[in-house]
Amino acid sequence: MMSRFAGATDSSHKIEIVSKEIIQWPGECCIYRVPKRLSKVNETAYTPNLISIGPIHRGNPELMDMKMLKQRYCDRFFDRTKKVKEFERFIEENEDKIRNCYAEEITLPPGKEFVYMILLDSIFIIELFRMTAKRRENENDYILSKPWLEEGIKYDLILLENQLPLFILNELYSQSGDNGCFMKLACNYFFPTHKEVSTEMEGVKHFTDLHRTFYRPPPLDHPLDLKTDSPIEHLYSATKLVDTAGLIFQKHKENQSEENQFREKRLLLHIKLKKPSEICPTSCLMHCFKNFSCFKRLRTRMVVPQFVVDDGTEELFRNLMALEQCHYPSEAYICNYIVLLDYRINSKEDVELLVDKRVIVNSLGSNQAVAEMVNKLCLEIVEMYSCYRHIADDLNKHYDSRWNKNMASLRNVYFRDIWRGTATVVGVLVLVITIFNFLRPFVFKNT
């Protein structure tokens, strides 16, 4: 079919329309190569260091050493189950479905080589998870006996580009004859301190998606439609909100048992702004005594679950954010959270404040390193909507309030600590007594 530019008669202006079809991903597509604009910020965060899973990093020569180890795990699995042919046949029957799960074009031709790759990687994962669940019986295993290797492989299995479709792992495990379900086995591997998390992971597509689903989105207890609410455009830093507007950052309180600490980790996205009760004019002075807990309820508080920053934090959240950018652009809860965190942290002083409030646990050692990490996480991230827009709007209103600024200034100047507050109160009392003594001869002269 031929088309012309309007008003053109020269044949050199003819263009050929190859197809009218709209390019669409298959419905099963869920595994992506990280877009270049994201990967160029920190390419190592998306690249496996020890082991390749699936087709995207299959040809990486630096990861070939682990192929022999995967083969040993595979041999041990089939020595026990004796189902090589059945598994190969199942993968062959589902080859098109598996290929459709990848947005990246797979260069391997259909046939035995592709089937072998999927079978080898799938059985390695199943066998590793199975042995981890029975650690006491397999404490001398090559991987489980080396904590650095086990931890490194666990991080590689979270990377977006290093995934297998979860349906193939589920089906192969169900046909292996082992008891239980694969989802429970996977959750035991990644989240060993929580027993019931597997029951909440329906519809998970792969291990990166599993970790995204682990962080439950905040409840919509405010009049907000995620798909119509705009992203955050502006928000003041943590130090400005505290020093200039008197905001209190408060760590979400949980009992310090292992189970409660784990539950708090799952509630990472649940940020709430608790506003003070109505304050009458006569309580202005009392409002200043921030060192007394009975008066703290009169101040606005931002209740935030604790955010632990360690060596694997950037790698984990970069891959979760990349998944949301590619697959969940209208439900990017992790991106929304990191963007909100980025607005609150502009410098090492902001990190120091949040660490002092125990809102952030800094395992990197340097507050400057945490500030730089958070600021770089949001580079090249595009937000369509934000589930925290209402919080940002309320914080901006709180900051712009003259009352809050005046009260914050009063507290900072006269009630910064208990000694300065005591001196202020004593000074006010002395002033009142002095004025009273001065006026007493005039007021009480006729009495």
C-alpha cells in the first residue's frame, strides 16, 4: 500500500506503509530487560554477579563457572525423581508460552537447546530451595556451607533480568512428587521468618514480582483514586519540616519480637500523617513544651515504618522500581515510596535526623552515602500517579502555616531542651513577679 504527502506529486515523496498493526506485548509478558535510561545510572545493580537464570544473561562468560554446579544439582534432582523425559516434554509443550513471558527477543532457536536451558535453571532453583528448607540435612552442601555464596545467589535470583516464569517452576515442582507447594518453598527461601506470607502471593509472576508483592501497598483510607491522582510536585526536606514547621517524625511502633519486626518490614509503605487535636489559644504556652510527652499529641506527626539501608538495599529497590516502570506504571507503589523518601532526604543532615528518630537504620556507615543512594534511586524514574500525594499536600500546608512556623521558632529558641525551657519559664515568672510588684502600689493603694 502506498501513501503520499499532502500536495506532493513527485514519486520521491512516496512512503510505504508496511503494516497497520499496533505493536503489543503478549499477555504473558512479565520479564524485561531494564531500559537503558535506568541501567546507565547503575548497571551493576541489574546484572547478576554469580549465576545466570533464563536467556538474557545466558551468554555472559563471567557466569559460566556456575553451569557445572547447576548441572550437579540437576543430576541429584533427577537421580531422586527419575522424570527427565516428562519434564523435557512439558517444557517443549509450553515453549511458546515461556518465550512470550520475555519482552527481550530470545536468540536461541526453538528446540533442545532452549529446553535444556529452562530445565537446567528450573531444577537448580527447585533443588536449592528444597535443600534450604531442610538445611540441617544439607549443611555440607557447597552453596549452603558458604554464606557469602548463598547470599550472593539469593540476590541474583531477585534481579529482573534474571528470572524464569513462576508458572513453569510451579508445574515442575508439582510433578516432582515432593510435598507442599512451590510458592511456600520460595517464600521460605526468601522470607524465612514469616510462615504465612505464601498465602498472600496469588498471581505472582516471578521472584522480582514476589518481592514487590511482599511490600503490601498502603490502604486507601482517604478519598483517593490512584489512577487519577497526580504525582508529587514539591515537598520540603525532613530538616525543614522539623526545624521550620515543627513536624515530628515518629517510628512505627511494634514489639521487638522477630515476628513483629518482620511484620513492620512488610508495612514499609504504610506512612501516615497524624494531625493534632484542636488547640485553643490558652494552650499556646503548653504547646511549646515539646520535651513532655503529654504535649506531643498537640503536634503533627509523620508515622513511618523503619527503613533499613544495607549493602543490598539499592540493588533490591532498583529492580523493583524497574519492574514497576515496565509492568506496573499505574500501580507503582515502590516508586511512589522512594520518590517520597527522595523529597525528604536532600542532604546528610536529613539522613542524620531520620536516623536519630530511628526512622532509618543506616548499615552503610555514612549518612552521606545514604543520601546519595536515595537521590540516585529516582534518576530517570517517571511517575504517572502517587498514592502519597495527599500526604505531600498536607505536609506542604503544614509547612506553609504561619502558626506552625511561629510555634517551631518559639520552641527552637526558648524550649530546645529541658534546661533552656526551664530557664525560659523561670524568666517569665520573674518578669511577671517584677511587673506585679511594680504595679502593686498603684493597684492596691486604696486597699
